[in-house]
Amino acid sequence: MVEWRVPLFDPDITADDEAAVLRPLRDKWLTMGEATREFESAFAEHVNVKHAFAVSSCTAALHLSVLALDLEPGDEVLVPSLTFCGCANVIRAAGATPVFVDIASKNDWTLSPDDLKAKLTPRSKAFMAVHYAGFACQTDALMSIAESHGMALIEDCAHALFTRVSSRACGTNGAAGCFSFFTNKNMSTGEGGMFVTNDDELAEKVRLLRSHGMSTLTLDRHQGRAVSYDVLRTGLNYRIDEMRARLGLSQLKRLEANLEKRRAVYRAYLERLNGIEGFTIPFSGRKIDEVGIHIFPVALDSGINRAAFIQAMKERGIQTSIHYPAVHLFSAYADFREAACPLTEDIASREVTLPFYPHMSAADLNTVIEALRESLRIAGE
Ligand SMILES: *Cc1c(COP(=O)(O)O)cnc(C)c1O
């Protein structure tokens, strides 16, 4: 393993988290029990939503969202190309067709409402919006498109734990909100996710789909509330376990404090990068008081060689990443290569993500900035 001087992310795991994980092991009830219920209701309270289902990943939550919409082959789901591949993968896994939509601008890397409208067809059934880096999409515009065209809005909130717009949490604007607790996310259970909705009907479908479509749970049978079950829909196993639910509850307690730290690190970055040339920072001009910032992305100027920059940073012990390669240019999406997403293709070719985590120190920041200055010079030659 490479010893990074400054890693891309560094999970915040405490002694409380360790103790939390041990509890279900000692109680010997390992899946879908009290911890899961507590986690779901605490999470629902935090985002102020009616229903929350803890699941095995955000990808599972996204898959459940499209499955619960009862799509048919040929139905189209619009999705950004500047996102994690899981968004488009689940659309295809559900038998529908992804339609790739561009980002709004070189500063706003979220779904373009104009391009979304331009790509609607009579087969459009739903669309996904990703709150990139934690910055909210153009929510009002997207909600009104969803409403006027009778389409479901699925919010991918993997980066947006918790972003609020006028005190309203991302994930509660459309039909469904999907969150991730993967290792590098704003809170982590290793693998894990949450599906949220205010729609009672969608909630009932997801409840079934998450657990094989079965009418009763193992816990109900264990507690003597039920002896048998029926299978009401063809479902999957997308459940979380009690160890992860306890870890999630423990992490949730520190989340708001961690988000405050993330915002402080973000502000320090902006201040320290001010005046350095060779790149731009997206979402400039946005207020960040209610943004649950997840990553620190920049777009290198076109005169900077990205591969050389990343290599120079690596040689200085700084880990970077790319969010994201354009999904419509992946091999598995060869049929979609002609999707018109020029802004996405441009940004995807120049984006680099810098190290970012809540407990990043001033010394860590200095190390990154110094390496960045040198790497820009080397990669610009
Ligand atoms: C991480 C991520 C996902 C997938 O989350 P998992 O919990 O790993 O399945 C989906 N969308 C976005 C934007 C992500 O960053």
C-alpha cells in the first residue's frame, strides 16, 4: 500500500463506533432488528421525511427506486453522465433505457434543466439528479419539470448528506432520495445506504422489494407475530445488518459537527487557493452554510496535462481522484457514445479531486497547496 502524506479521504471512526458495532454481536441479533428501525427513524427525523429504509448501498436504493416505478422495456430514465456509473447501471438493470443529460454549466456541475427538457420524449418516465460534491441541483426548476411532465424525480444524495436548501433536505424534493454510507462518504457504515420517500405507495413497494417481496420479516416470525409468509412481488435482498445500523446511528450523532468541520476546511481551501492560476473551482459564488460538502473538485485549465499533474501530486505523497469519467463514454455504454453532453465531456477530461476530510489540519492543507503549486508548474510545461 502507498503511504500517502495526505490521503484523498480519511474516515472518522471513534471508540464509540467500535462499541456500537459490538452491541448486536453480543445481543446475537444480527439483521433487521431494533438497530435498523432506530437508524431508519433517526435518519427520517434528520431529513424530515415520512419513510426511510436502510439498505445495503446507495446503488441498492437507486435500483429499488427504479424498480418501484414499474418501468417497462423501452421506458426512458434521464440521468446525468457526470456521475457514478451506478446511476445508469441500475436503470439498465431494471430493463429501462438511460438517456444522458449534460451538466448546467462550467460552474454548475449538476443536471441541466434545459438539456433535460430538450431530451424528453413520450417514453420519459423518470429522471435522476445528483447533488454533485454536496451542492444542490437546480431543485425548483427540476421539480417543476417533474410536475408538468408527470415524471418521477429520483435524487441521488450520495454526496449530499446533509445538504439543505431553505432548510429543506435534499432527498425530499421528488419521489425518492437515495443516500450512501460507503467508506468515503460523509458518514460511513463500510457499505450501506438509505432510501427515503414521502410517498406512502412507493414506500410500501420498496418495503417489499428490499426483502424478497415477502409479506413478513424474520423478526416478526421470531417474535411470534407471524408464522408464515407470502411473496407479493419479485423482490431482492437489499437489507442492511444490525452492526452497520448501529455504526450508522453512532456516525449520525456526529454528522452535523463533522459537516461544520467540512465547511471550515472548504473555506480554508478557497482562501489558500485564491490567486493560484491553472484551474477553476466549481460552484463559485454559492453560499455553503447549508451544504454538506463531500469532495473538493477542481477543473484544470486546458493547458495543464492532467495525467502529469496527478503523477506529480502522487510523487509528493498527495492522493487525488477523478469525479467522474463521463458514463456515456464507458465501454459498456458504447451505444450511447453519441449522447450530446459536451460540457460533461469537457469537465470530465479536466477534473481532479483534491484531498478533503473533516479533520484535515492546517499542516495537511499546507502540504497539499505546496504540492499543487509544484505539480501545476510541472504539468503545465
Ligand atoms: C458513491 C456514489 C454512489 C453509489 O453508492 P454506493 O453506496 O457505493 O452504492 C452513487 N452515486 C453517487 C453520486 C456516488 O457518489
